[in-house]
Amino acid sequence: MTLVLAAVMLLAGCSSESLQRTGYNTLQNIEQQRCGNDPGEQCAEPQSYDDYQRQRKQ
């Protein structure tokens, strides 16, 4: 129970923007690792979170 309470308090201190940025970067890293494991696949250059947000707002 104490661990759950500590996790909730920690997450409450993080901003929504920070959580979104962390989630986006995590997914980018997972995709790069997955792509790197397949030698026949051409990997796309990772896009920064800021570029992603700009493109999304257009």
C-alpha cells in the first residue's frame, strides 16, 4: 500500500507534458530497438517530440 501511495505522489508531481514526452520517447526507443533487430529493414530517423507536436498541430 505504501508503494502505491508513493507512486501516486510521484506521478502527481509530474506534469502532463512531461508524461507525454516520456511516453513518446519510450515508444521511439522501442521502435528503434525493434528495427535494429531486423537487419533487412530500413529504419526511419527518430523524430523529436517537439517536431512531432509541431507537425501534429499543422
